[in-house]
Amino acid sequence: MISDTLHEHEKKVLIALKTGELSQEELSKKTGLQGDSIAHACLWLESKGLVKTTEERKELFKLGSEGKSYLKEGLPERQVLSEFKKGRKTIGELEKALGKEKTKIGVSWLARQKLAKIKSGKIELTADGLKMLKGETKHERVLNMFKEHDSIQHIQGIEELLKRGKLIKKVDTVKRRVALTEKGKALVGKGIKIEDTVNLLTSRMIKSGDWKKVKLRPYDVTAPVPATKLGKRQPYLALLEEARQYLIAMGFIELRTPLIETEFWNFDTLYQPQFHPARTRRDTYYIKKPNKGEIPEAYTKIIKETHENGWKTGSTGWKYHWDPEKAKNLILRTHTTVSSVRAMNGNKKTPAKYFTISRNFRRDVIDATHLPEFFQCEGIIIQENMNFRELLGVLKEFAKKFAGTEKISFRPSYFPYTEPSVELVAEHPKLGPIELGGAGMFRPEVRLPAGVESEVMAWGLGFDRLCMIKLGIKDIRDLFSKDLNWLEKTPVVID
């Protein structure tokens, strides 16, 4: 029977409700149970369909810390009026009697309520103010109600007292009333017996044999249990790790390179001229101290010739004087492509695949799709006779896997270090088309100075934007949200 599985507290509540609907406070008096025990018993009974609970919400007002003080001493304006009756009519006299702060507040409220005016440092009461020497202000009328009541309901003038800081505070109260359902009435009608039962079987009872002498309360395995909140990876970090493991499983070698780079590695090795606008302080973070780094001597000579005359790449170069001192400037790296060029430099292995997922920094204005610090997923494949069509296929599969969308398109683009170049665009369910990053085939001016003669496909995708589509969020800042509800509800494993 269902009554056998009921807790002692539940039985007491059901018996008390035989007389009709009761509040939880009334139930507490009739059963002798404390508030929490009553609340839990009612919750359990409601989940079993034996009782129903209704809520009555009320907006009440209670005294704050200042209100309790003013209820005893009088409002500042009343204290000013009291001193006025004693003949203290100048600000100086009032300040000596009441203090500067209380005088200032009292006089200010008298003026706001049009009860007094200040002329030449002296208070002059208006006609209404003179009446208030013996009467009661509207603020006092509300405050004085708390002399007889701990809390009051909404009345005229209460809003004005709410604006006066800590005089009163609004408290939302909930009163719950409990009544038997038809199912509960039927059960109570059959009779409920309160017996001494054991809810927990202990090792001591088993060893002593006492378990044979007591009545054990059976457990209802269908009863609801509290939701369990498990610890898990933050969703964004989980996707980062998933991407790492996916690329490693595909045979890519992970690269780890410094966040602080020289302009030489970040720009010059990628055939980005020293007059390029991306190298200004409007776009790039420069390190103040130390502000210079070391660059490899032999590679530097090749890069200098590549920029100035094309070296042995078949190019004519950029036709300007390349400055090695500018190349030594230290910056926060602006892209992870610098990791790829470091991997190519001196690489003798073909074919080869490298990747990195790491932070980059640009002086972007923060908005729904931009942050000054962001993760980028960079990858290269070094292989002979590889073509641009294969690169598009790799990008499409990667975007489908991590953005979770097949609404992908490509548009022609330009980068100083790839030719041909393309931008990958995916459809965000809320923001529409957003750019995920750029890709292309490394130019001879990039791979030949690094000692690589094979074709090299390269891509750099904004991983944060990939995650936005995958997680269905419309603001990039939400990736780092402290919203516990979002963090709890977002799945641990994302297909």
C-alpha cells in the first residue's frame, strides 16, 4: 500500500488536513513539525498526487535601518521643526543642535515638501509648514503606521518613502495553503496509522540482529529525486579539447609557439611588407619593455632579399628597403600562422601536417563577433602536387564537424602570404552569415625561403566563431559566461 511507503512526517500532514485546507504555518502548529519539515513533507505528498498547494503572493513593506531610528527620534524634518519651535531658525543654530548632516537632510526634505524656504541662511516656514508644527507630514503618517505593525501593505505615499534610501524596504512574501486531493482524501478515508518505522538500515542493526525486530519502511523507487549537478568542463573548453583530439587523430602534429613574437616571425616571414597597415599600433599590440627580440641571422638575409627583390622565388619583391631593426620589435602575435611558418622553417619531412589552437591578440573593438583576444585554429599540410580544390574540401569538412552546419560558402579574398586565397563563411542561426577565417596556398615567397619546395595549404579559422555556431549563441562574449544556468544546461558532449 502507498501508506506503507509514506514518511512519518507525511502521515502527520495528511491526518492534519482531514479537517480541510490549511496554511503551512497552521500545519506546523497542528503537527508540531518545524517549517522545513512541513515544506518537505508537502513537496513529497504533492509529487505523489496526495495534496495540492496554492500560493498567495503579497507585497509588504518593512522598516529599514534608518526607518527604525527615525521611528524613535522622528524624521530629520520633524527634528528641524522641533528646533524651530524652540527659536532656532538659522542654519547655524540648527547645525549646533542637530549636527550638519541631519540639518542638511531635514531642511532639504522640508523644502521638497514645500513646507519651508531658506533665505539668507534662515528658515522661513510656508503656510503648510506652520500647520505641520502641530500636525503630521505625509511621510510621518506612513512611518507612524509601523508603531503598531511589523509590516504593512501598499498604501498611498509608500513610494516616496521607498525613495528615501534605507527608511523602508519592500519584501515579497509567499503564503502557501495545502489541501487534500481526491486521491489524498481516499487514502485518509481508509485510515492512516503512524507507527515506529526505521528509515535507514545500519551495519550495527545487521550485526546485532535488531533488523529482525523493527519495521522497515519500504522505499518508493518511482519517487522523484533532486537533480544532480555534475562537475564538467566549461563548454567552450570542451570544444577546444575536442578539436585538438580530432586533429591529432587525423595525423596532425600539434605546435606550441610563444604568444610574444618578433615582427620578423609574425609578419616578415609571411611576406607581409613593413608598410602594411596591419603593422601599425592601431591594429597590433607592441611590447614596451623589453621591446626588441633576437632574429636568426641566415634566415634574416633571405627574408630581406625576398622583400626587396624576390630572392630566388621568381618574384620581384615589394621593392623597398627592408629594415632589420623594425623586424626585431616584440609584439603580441596577431595570428597563429606564425606557428606554421616556424614549423616549415628547416622542415625536411614531406608530406607533413601541423596544427595549433592558441590565442592571438588584435586591437579590435569588442562587439558580438569580435574580441581583442581570441583563439584561432591554424593548420598546414605540406605535400607535393596538392591543389586549391583539396583545400576547400578540408575546410568544408572541418567547418561541418566543429560549427555543426552545412550552410558553408567560400568567397575570394587577399592575404599577402597566400595565393589563391579564400574566406570561409558559415550561416549562424541568429546572426546570419559570419566569416570564420581565411585560407589559401602559401606563396613561393613564404615557403621557398623557409626551405619548402612542396605545395603548402594553410588555414586560420576563428575558433570562437565556430563555437558560437556550434553552441547556438549570438554574442561571442557569452562563450566566457558566468551564467550557471547556461553552464549547467549545455551538454557535456556535443555531437
